[in-house]
Amino acid sequence: MAETNTLYTWSFEDKKDRSPLWYVIALSVVVGFALWGFLSKQYGMSFVVLLVAGVAFFVENNSEDHVKVDITELGIKVGWKFYDFSRINSYTFIYSGEHAIFVRLNLSQRGIKNIDLKLNNVITSELQGILPSFIEENAKQDISFTDRLIYLLKL
């Protein structure tokens, strides 16, 4: 990435605080599905359940707990990954009531289509003056049922 002016910077904690009980329940569900798949002779399902659980555990334990976001003249840097503005279709501020929870970047690439970056109302007001110059904004949205479920289950 060429040296550019940083327009705005913020950081947030992305650590999930899960209790030991959460891990016991998750392990029980995974083992239950794998055992059920094995007993019902659906060996592929058992393999896929164990594989997905293993990959999810690996990704969680090897991701950074503290994420720094830099908005520059050329794009947005999230941690060590840089997203050029041409790769970002739009952005949306997601609210829970009157409180901003995160900004969702809608990417124009295969694989991961959305990136959610945690923020608050102060950061939102600052970004509303910067981002429209570079990317199209979708309408303000409230937190969806799926997002609430993910938050509740601490996924």
C-alpha cells in the first residue's frame, strides 16, 4: 500500500467472553451431532461437523483480540488487511435503538461479503462526514434477528 494520509482511526476489542459452560455445551452439541451421524451411517455429516467445529475453534484462537481500523484516502485497513474503496460496494450503520453497534462494509468479492466493525455513536458521527465521499451509503438499519442471535449465542 502506498503511503497515504490517514483520515480516521479507531480500534475495538473483538474478544468473545465465553464461560466454560458455553464450551461444554458447544462440545456436547458437536459430539452429539457427530455421534448421531455415525450411528445413522451418515459418516460424511459426522466428518463435516467435526471439520467445521475444528476450523471454527482454530480461527477463534488465532484471531486478534484488538482490531485497529484506519480509513485512508485509498481504502480501509482492518488489522493487517487493506480493502481498496473499489472493492467496497457500500456501507451501512447498524443500530440497536439509538445506539450504533457496528458499520457493515459490503464487499464486491467472492467469499466474505460483509465485514462488521464495532463502533459507537461518536465514531459514527465522525464517519458520516468521511465515508460518503468514497463509498455509497445504504439506509440506516436496526440490528436484525440473526445479528441478535449471534450476539446472544456469543458466536
